[in-house]
Amino acid sequence: MTSLFTVIILIGAIISSIIPSTAALGGSATTVSVTYGASPTVCGIVAGQPSQRIQCWRNGAVFPVFSNISFESISGGRDVFCGIRSGGSTLVCWNSSLVPKRIYFNEMVLLQRLTIGDNQICAITNNTNSNLNCWRTNVPFAFRNVELRSISSGLGFSCGIRLNRARDVVCFGSNWRLANGIEAQFMNISLLSIVVGGDHACGVNVTGFLICKGSNNYGQIDVPDHLPFEFNGVALGANHTCGLRRLNGSVVCWGGGGGRMGDGMASVSFESIVAGLDFTCGLSSGNFSVVCWGDGWVRNGLNPVGFELPLKRILPGPCVEADCSCGIYPQSDDLCSGSGAICKPCDLTSLVPPVPELVPPPGPGGGNVTRVVRSKRLTRGLLAFAIVGSVGAVAGICTVVYCLWTGVCFGKKKIHNSVQPTVNGSNRNGSHHTNGSPISRSATIRRQLSRGFRRQRSGPSSKQADKEEEFTFADLALATNNFSPENKIGAGSFGVVYRGKLIDGREVAIKRGEVSDKNKKFQEKESAFDSELAFLSRLNHKHLVRLVGYCQESDERLLVYDYMKNGALFDHLHDKKNTEKSSSLLNSWKMRIKIALDAARGIEYLHNYAVPPVIHRDIKSSNILLDANWVAKVSDFGLSLMGPVAEHEYRPTKAAGTVGYIDPEYYGLNVLTAKSDVYGLGVVLLELLTGRRAIFKSEEVNGGAPISLVDYAVPIIMAGDLEKILDKRVGLPEVNEVEAVELMAYTALHCVNSEGNYRPTMSDIVANLERALGLCSQSHGSISSNMSD
């Protein structure tokens, strides 16, 4: 009997992995979250969009959050909510002012089972030990190496279930008395899952019954009679509990008024439910709208009980590319906009086999068999064990299939196409294909493009990703008249750029890697090609040049971009054909400041909103391109690298970039920070102010010897003689432009400081340039700047 119980417990660990997650106060991560506090906020992951973006409702207003980034789950607490980005590598949190902060990033150790209580944030990682990570709370030393399979948080405490110790419950937190009390009450109960509320907790035991422990001042732990595995979701508030029934999606609540439902709501079917302190919200099955109820909802006058919030349709689950063992939602293709599918939770009742009656063996005399009379409770228990066993077998098969598909069982791991390749190094070890070409890291990326680019990735809108195409070399040769010199329009980090016209009439810019038989040159070209493809496939911003597609055939490496009709900023400032055009549109201070602002916004997106952040490493005027409407966009990501997780962290790397724009601190110490891009932009600002190159020769300056623009301009700006170095093609600024040009010069001065710590952030630069542009328009108002701009 002992061995049988052990088997049941082990099977329980498998079955629990397919039981849908439940949501408590703030709650475990789902596709809907509630944030309680001064201004309750309800957020959801929007359906029917190429990217799984977040949309929120607060005080009657609807607004997007990170409108171009995909998330797989979100959770909320007191004045804070967080989201795990698609793939699980990144955790981003927002405070009550909706200021984002990335608090976790690791592409190897992924997050799962996120939960937020009052203020504490916890999650379990997917590594071997299922380690616990918490923020805003201290994890006791005794629990730091405890292997957990679930975690949930309430007001001042969190509880989890040990992975391999007969479902032991462990609790901790600042409210340690309550934590210890809850843990003691569950000491002899084997649980498959646990959910924590204000000062109580509920869990499903191995026989499928919901059990609640803790404070019962309002009857919040008085669970109504129910069948085994009847509830597939639970939401716990400060003093109420709501359960979501598996069979029909209806909700029943007990305890305090936070679960008080309006007339007719008992018949509404829901996909999931979440709770705040004194209210509850659910995602309706009918139209995937969010509905909220409870005394707290009414008292705050947020909206009538049962009123559908004006959010877009919300996903009932994350869109995934993996096979769904228990089927998919009928509307998955529409809900996921063709990017993956939403898996249905496995219906346990459909897996119940017939339960044979137990009879004892014949007596010694071979007499009649006497049937054993069982109580209702014993029958339920045996039925539940049968359920667990059957589902465990199915889950075991699914686990084997998953292992084989992912290669995890053999120490391998599928490469997620948002993973940043190493730019300056490789791991080829001299290996070659049969045709003699070095093994290509980008081959792995492109093998995934047809399906991988349709996945929800970290960064870009998948609407953009759907347009990324794989071209043949013949297609691109035809588009460029066989790469004729007449079509050459510039050069990039790994090759020459040509203007082309595709067979469907689209004008594009095509960057072709330099053809070389030398293995080292091929690897450099391959590395830059991989880097740019990896970055641009997950970045999407108005002020970044958009990637249209790519080509790889034999040794050929080509990238296809939107065509920028007005070329590079460098040419307008320094090319002889353009410098003589005094009527050029760029020969106005307002336009030059506007172009500087556009570029700064693009770089700000890379530093602050791309996850992981990106350091461009080659900011210069020739990498700032102008489209047909004179909108500036940053281009050429061949040298780009992932940035440090925090500002104070430094990333040692061999210096790369362009002479005249390289951060002297980076060049001398080989430590890279986002402030290296700030330096490069500072040089560009000086170019816009003076019209001179980053390194220039002039008989009137330094006797004709080469001099850096920084060494030339900084002393003059510091002396207050700015007008001496301003570009004569633009002339002196008008009365309303004087302060704007001075502000731009002042900003450039600080950007090129020799010490990175004294340089401004990109957000500071954007704010200054916004003000400068406003001054040019004779308005002191700020131009709106946000990450989706």
C-alpha cells in the first residue's frame, strides 16, 4: 500500500502540470490581471493581433502597454503588475504610474508560474531544480534551495508546493505568523496546487477536492459541496473566494462581498478569473470580454457589475506553436491571428475509465464471494485515483513526446529565434559543410524563419514579421540589374547597399555581403549578417529601418530593407553634390533638430524598450537614413550587441565602430555601456550644428591637419562662441530658434563627455530635443514621445 501511495503521489506531480493555473489576490499569471490600490487597473493580453500585446483599463480609459512586444502571461498586485514576455526569458513590471522596469532577463533559465501578492513578486524557473526567484521580499535561507512546482502570493506571504516531497506546502513572507499557520494547517494534506489570498489559502488535493485553510472571518474557507476536480480555477481576495467550474465555466463565490455577483451572472461562462482585494474579474467565454463584480467594484464606482470593460478581445491563453495534446480552441486561428494556437486545458472527466468493484478473494472453503460495501467517500477517492492514474499515463506520453521534440531529454535545447547570436566570435571549430563553406549560425535562424517568425517573439510586432520574406539570389539580382554600379547607393557593416525594384514593384535597399574566398572574411560577413537579421527580426519602431527579408544561397548573404528615398544624413551634410544646395530642406535649424530627435527616439527604443536592450555600437550620420517624408531612421545593426541588464553593469567586448564616433572610454577600456551610443549621437549632433565631418581637414583649423570634430567644437561651445562654428549653409538662427540651437549644442556637449557616467541618458536627450523642437515652433509644449512612435 505504501508503494501504491508513492506511485499516486508521483503521478500527481504529472497531472498537476496540466491543471489550469488559478489566480489569487493579484494572483498567478494568466492573460488577465487586476491591480488594486489607489486606481484599480485591469489588463489583458489582446487577441486577434499578430503580437500578444497588453491593453489596460483604468478609470474609464483604455490604453496600450508596450504596444509592439509580445507577452505570454501577466499578473498584478498592489499598484504593480508584471508580464512574462513570450518565451519566458524576461520579466517586466510597471508601477502605478505605468513606468516599466525590467527586473529579470535570462535566455537560458526561463520563468514560469509568476505570482504577485501585496508587493512581493515571485516566479519559478524552468531549470532542473525549479528554483524560486522573488523580488521585493526576502526568501528565507531555508527555502532558497527548495525545489518547488507551484507558487502563489497573498498579503505579506507566499506559499508553494515542494516538488518531490509528497506535496509538502511551504510558506514564507513578512507576515511570518500567518505563513507558519497556513503551512501547519496543510501539513498532513497532499496538494496538487495551491492558491493564496488575503489571509487564507486553497488547494486541490490528490483526490480532486478543493480545500481551504486560514482565516474564516467571512466564511471564505467554507468550500461548498462539490465533485472531484470540479473546479479548474480559483480566485482569492482579501476575504472572499471564487471557484471556476470545469464543466460549464460558471463561477460560484463564497465569503465576503468581493465575490458578490450581479443578477444573471451565475449563468455566464468564463475562461478564467482573477481577484483584487474586494472585487473579482473574469474573462467571458462568449466574446472574450472582461467582466468584473464585487462590493469593491461597486463602491469605487468603477463600472456597473457585469459591465463588459471596453477592452479588445482578450486571449484565453497564450498563442503557442507547439502541438496541443488536448485540442485547441475552435477560434484559435482568429484569436492568434494565424500565429500559433491556444491549447485547451485537458478535460480530466473525459479520461475517466470504468472503475471495477472491489471483491475479496474466495475464502479457504471456496465459499461464496462477499461484495465489499463502500462508503460514498471511499468511492469518490477511488474514482479520483483512477482519474489521476489515467491522466498520468497520458501526461507521461505527452512528456516523452515533448522531450523528443525539444531535445531537452538529450541535453539539447531548441534555439528560440529571439536569442542574440555572438557577434564577434563563433563556435565553428573549423567545421565545414560538404560544399566547403563554414557552418552557418544563420542557417539555424533561417530554418526557423518560416515558422519561427510567426511565433510570438520578444520585440517586434508579428505583423512586421509576417512580411519578412526569403528571396532567391536570382530575385535580388534581377531587382538590382545584376548589382550594377549604377544601383549602388552606399555601404553597410558587411557589404555594399544597392537600390532595387522587386518584381511586384516595391522599391527596396539590398545589402549584399562582400564576396570573398577567405574564410576569416566569410566568418566576419556571416557574423554581421546573423547579428543584423537576429536584431531586426525582433525590433519594430518608427525610427528604425524595417527589414523586408533576406537571402542566403551558397556564400551569398543579403538583407532587404525598406528603401529610404532621401538617403543618408551623411550625404546631405557632407557630400559635395548636396552641400552646394543652399535650398536643401535640411538647411533649416528646425529640420535638423527634428532629424536629431527622430534618431534619438530610435536609439532610446533600443536602450529602454527593446528587451533585451540593444547597444548599436555604430551610431554615425551615414547610419541615419531619411525616408520619403524626411523621417530619420537608424540603420545597420551588423555590430550591435545586447546591452547590460542594468546601467551599472559593464560588458567587456572588443571595441568596434567608426573612427571619430567611437566612445573613447569604450575604445580605451573595452567596456561597453549604452553611453557608448550616446557618445556617437553626440558627434552626430555636432555634425548637424557645424556641417563638418567627424574627422576633417581645414586650412583654417589646425593648419590643415586632421582634427576630430569633438576636439574642434567642444572648446568653442564651452567658451560661449557657438555662432562661430554653426553651419553657414543654414545661417544664424532666428530669434525663436536661438535657444533651441543652444539647447541642442548644450546636449551635444554633454553627450561627448570623455567619461560615460557624466553623459545623459537617451531619455534625457529625447526630452531636450523635444523642447528644442518646440522652441523652434514658438511653442514651449513638449512633443509626445513614446516607444511606439
